[in-house]
Amino acid sequence: MGLNVMAKDLSAYQQKIVSRYYDNRDQIDDQRLSELVTSIYLAKPGSKQMDKLWISAGETMERLRVISSRVQHVMEKRDPAILAEVVKELQNGTLKREPVKK
């Protein structure tokens, strides 16, 4: 279901909430990736939970437009310290990102 079709079913108040969510999506994803680092450090190695956390981290980095080669490197190594470095660079504003697709 497309956003436009769904928007017709929402009240004006609900539409504003959805709009604000998407306006702040980068900040939400920045925070989510930071939380994922902590969760990965605390998860039991080799568990299904760990696998799900890494998948979520990869998806979040893609939404944040982290350079694909960097995402691939992080996902191959599965080292929380490398993921933490990505978060640090995001917070410092030094992380290179993919250009916005139009």
C-alpha cells in the first residue's frame, strides 16, 4: 500500500505525526544504530538474536546511506568495534554517504 493511499485514511493529526517521523528519520536511525552497537556487545555470540541484530544494523546503515563498500565491510567482519566506529563518524559528521537517489 502506497503512502498516498494510506494518507487518505489518516486524520490530519495522524498525517502530521507520520510526516514528522519521516522528517526525523535520520536522527531516529542514528540513535537506533547506536543502540544496536550496545545490543550486539551484550548478545550471546552465534545466537539467532545476534544474527537479527546484525541484519538490523545493515538495514539501518543502508537507510542512513552509508557507502555500500563500508556496509559490506562491517557486515563481513561483524565486529562491534567497527560498527561503533561507524556510529562515531555519524555523530561527528565525518562519515561519507551515498548520494541521495532521485
